[in-house]
Amino acid sequence: MSRAPFLTTLTALGCLLTTTTAQADTAITYADRSDALPRHAYTGGWEHFVGGGVAVFDCNADGLADLFAAGGDSPARLMINSSERGGALSFRSGQISDITGVTGAYPIDIDSDGHLDLAVLRVGANMLLKGGPDCTFEDAGAAWGFDGGDRWTTAFSATWEAGADRPTLFFGNYVDRDNPDGPFEACDSNELHRPTVDGWDKAVLEPGFCTLSALMSKGARGATMLRLSNDRHYYVKGGYEQLYDLALDRFLTEEDGWDKVSLWGMGIAERDVDGDAIADVMLTSMGDQLLQFGMADGSYTAAPYDIGTYAQRPHVGEDGRASTGWHAAWGDVDNDADTDLFIAKGNVEQMPSNAARDPNNLLIQGEDGRFTERSVEAGVASLEKSRGAGLADLNGDGKLDLVVVNRGAPMQLYQNTTTDTGSYLDVSLYQAGANSSAVGSVIEVLTNRGLQTQEITIGGGHVSGQSVPLHFGLGKAEKVQVRVVWPDGEDSDWVEITPLNRWIELAR
């Protein structure tokens, strides 16, 4: 994919918006292409009941996203995308050293050389793999001055703080394996790695409440902070969801307006869902899947129950016990300009309080803001013990495909075959120097359906990260306006983009 110059044509806001009414309700369909993946499963004992992530990223610059899947006790697997553009999905095995103990991975260009690297989370020492041409990787932790520790790591996030040449890295740890009184009330502490001249300075963040997901983002407060989702199953009492202020170097409290919410937290997915330009957040859990709407004062409020996102019980079968939600991903799967939601589900192992056969969710948002379950119709209601996932366009046809990692069962791959979809625009950013992918930028896309905003972040999900162009479904739009708020707060001009149905890269 060649570099595209930043578009500088100034168009008066509101003069070009030519969308018509939203398209009619579309039948969502996916084709099971799991046989087109190299066979791989996430395996292992108690330490791999959680985890099981996948990194989705283009490691050979051919414009198609490749995969790196955690294996637990099995070696992690690199899978190279060999799909024909617009054709059937297909992947082949890539060459990478055998790495076991992997719980998840996140793509990130640590040294800003244009090649995506991998932050690899493990039961054991975490690793930083330096990416090179044609999907080559080498362990660069020692060369970069990185201390990978020896913990049970189940969460990751990263961002570039002002003036830094390297990213700030967060590693969230689960139960302390060295505590003889565990596992209950034995949550491990977490680690914040801030860049120095020759590596990173590691700080311990306490208390830790068994973190299973982390996200550095602007959130509803508009300033980059670190949000942690924690597993109440092991902290048992006294713990809660946390927000760490990077500027103040401390966790926020109720005096700061941070409400203490306790849940069996598994995953985080953030996006402005209701079109008010304030980020909302989905928190997966053993039980209710909690959608919180961001408010203008920086606080959050729980979505009303009838919105359809709580998904607290299996929607097929007769098992009435609570669901177990893991990875959540927002994405407009039919390109109608209303963002939809995928949730990977599955029992931890044999937990009797929760459903044994727990289908994944595909919740389609209507124009009224309510969500309807469509996973059975779409063909993605797997009953495996699903964990991590990726929702991304894998063959360049403008429709979001789906890959799911399962515990003790083969990975699953689904190609989006929905017909009569709307228009779309894929947007990525580039800036010279550090933070080449402009992590922390906010991309705004405007049509007469309203404003869509997405922030470029690294983190969230359940041990699964993506570094792909941000995808915007546009309904029947023929042209749109786009603006970028760069990481340093600089606003670009609003610019007109036409034609649509393509990928663009904006640079400065």
C-alpha cells in the first residue's frame, strides 16, 4: 500500500453531505472458512483457562491482514494471509520460532521503523518481537532494554506520551502464582513501563485486582488514561474496575468522579456508539455484558436494559445459566452506518454456575439504537469455548470478516458474505518520526446520518489486538467529510472524500 499525501482541500462543513435514507434491514451472512486456516487451538491447564488471543495485522505490507494466534501450552502460530483480494479467505503457516506459554499478542510499531512488532503476553517472561520485512520476527527484548518479568500476564495496552520516542507499555497480571494462600484474594500487581534513554523504567501499579483487559484511550474524559477491567472471581471482594491517570500517576477515586463498579470483568471494547462524539465502553463479564455510555462530564452511565446488549444468557439451547463473555469488538458488519457488536463467549472450563454451551453473540444495531441478536442467522453462533477474536476486513472487499480463537478446539474463520451492504471507508494514518501509526489520534467521519468517531488505540479486547485501518460503514453515502485530531491535539481541516469504498491513508 503506497503512502497517500494528507488531503488539504478545505470544504465548508455541511455543503457536501449527500446521503439518502439508511438502507433497509439486511440479512447478515457469514461463510465458515475455518478449513482455510492452518489447524490451531489454544490449549493448556489452569493457567490457560483465560487468555487465548489473536493479533490481526499486516506483517508483509501486501494490504491484507495476517494473524498471530496464542497457543497456551501449544506453540503460538503465525498465519500469513494468502487470500485473493475480494475472493475466498485463505491462510498459510508462517515461519516463527516456537514460543509456548503465550496468552495473547498485540501489534505495535515500537521503534517506528514502519514494520509492525509484537508485544507477546505469556505465562512467564513477556516478549517484544521486532518485525521485519516479509513477516520476519526476532526477539528484541534484551536489545531494547525490556524486562519481561515472570508473571501470568493477561492484559496489555500502549500509547505514546508527549515527547516520547518509544511507547509507554502496560502489562496486566492475573493471579499471583507465587502466593501460597491463593488463588482467591491473591491477585498479582500490574506493571507500567515508561520509556527511558536505553529502555523502559518499570513501575508496579497496586492494588491489582486480577486484570483481564486494559485500554489506554481518551475515553469520556478526553485525556489519555488507562482503564482496567478486573475479574471479581479472584479478587472476591474489595476490588473494582480501575482508571489510572497517566498525568497524575495514580488511580482515580470516587472523589475524582470515578464510580466503583465491580464485575467479573473479561474484556474492554470502546467506541462512540450513540453518535454524541463521546466514547462509550463495553465490558464483558461472567453474567451481564455491561455497556456504559460516556457522558459530557466525563462520567459513565449504564445503558438501559432494553437496548439489547446485556446478553446475560445463552440465546440458543435450554441452558439458562449465566453466559461468560470474553472478547468484544465493535464494527459495522453491514456498512449501514450503525456500529454492531461481536462477543466471544464460552465457559471458563467446567464452571457450574455458568452455561456450558454458550453461543457467541452478533448484535446488530438498528437506527433506533437497539441491538438484535443475529448470530444464528449469520452462522457465527459457535458453541466452542471461545476466547479472543478479530473483526477485520481480511480480503479487502470492504466487509468485516471474523476470526475466533477457541480453548481446546480449532480456530474458526468466517468470511462476511452479506449482500446489499452500504458504502464504506477504511482510514489509516501516518506521521513521520515516533509513533508512526499516530496512536492516540481520533478520526471523525461526517455524513447526514451524523458524526462517527474512532480513536486509534492499542489494547482492549481479551488478549487480542488489531493494527488495521479503521473501518467506517457509511450506508448510502456517496461522499463524506473526514477530519483528524492528531495525538498532539492538532486538528486537520475537514476534507471531502470521494469516491468511497476504498482504503485511504492520511499523513502529516
